[in-house]
Amino acid sequence: MFKTPEFWVLAAFVVFFALLGKKLVDMIGGALDDRAQAIRKQLDEAEKLKRDAEAALAEYRKKQQDALKEAEAIIAQARTEAQALEAEQKAQIEQRLKRREAQALDKIAQAEAAAVAQVRDAAVELALAATRRVLTEKVDAGVAGGLVDASIKELPQRLRA
């Protein structure tokens, strides 16, 4: 048993670990502790980054909601302004139409008055022509002179009326 090389390798291995085992275990344990501490630090940093990202996301969502509310307010204001402008335009159009209608009615009234005046003038001329013809054909000169004198006397009274 003591003469085999496996025994001496085993003995050297046991002595090696007996002398250096504690240091090796401490060194491996320290390395593992350092690694665990580094992992813990990375996890804490990741958790902090996650909280920061969630806070930023919440802030951006709030900004987005505020922007949507502002856009809705702008749209509502634009609709209100458009309706007011539409009502104003309708009122202006109605005023223009009423003015044009009044102008058309005035022109019609003027045309009617002119037509009535023309008809009167034509009737007066026709009556004068008929009267002249009747007077020249049927009335003698003495009666005609008396009618003219009577008409001249009545003229101031008729002009006042």
C-alpha cells in the first residue's frame, strides 16, 4: 500500500489540501462572496434602473395624456370658432340677400311708378288729342273761346288742389 504511486499521490493530495485547503477554501469563499456581492450590486443597480424607467414611463404617459387633453381642447375651440364663423357668415349672407331683395323691390316699385307715369302721360296725350279733335270738329269758335276763358279762370284753383 505504501509502495504504490497512487497512495503517494493521494497522500500528497491530502497533505496539499491540509496545508493549503483552508487558504484555498477562504480564497474560493472570498471569490464567491465577492462575486455574490457584485451580483447583488448589479441587481440593486438594475432595480434602481427599473424604478427610474418606470418613473420615466409614467411621466411620459402623463405628458401624453396632457398632450391629448390639450389637443382635444384645441379641437373643441376650433369647432366653436368654426361654428361661430359659420353663424356669422350665414348672418352676413342673409343681410346681403335682404339688401338685394329690398333693392329689387325698390327697382320694381320705381319701374311700376315709371310705367304708371307713362300710362298717365299717354292717357293725357290721348285725351288731349281726342278733346282737340272733338273741339275742332264739333264746337264752334264762340263756344270754344268761352270754354278756354272758363278753363283759365279755374286754373289757379286746380293748381292748388
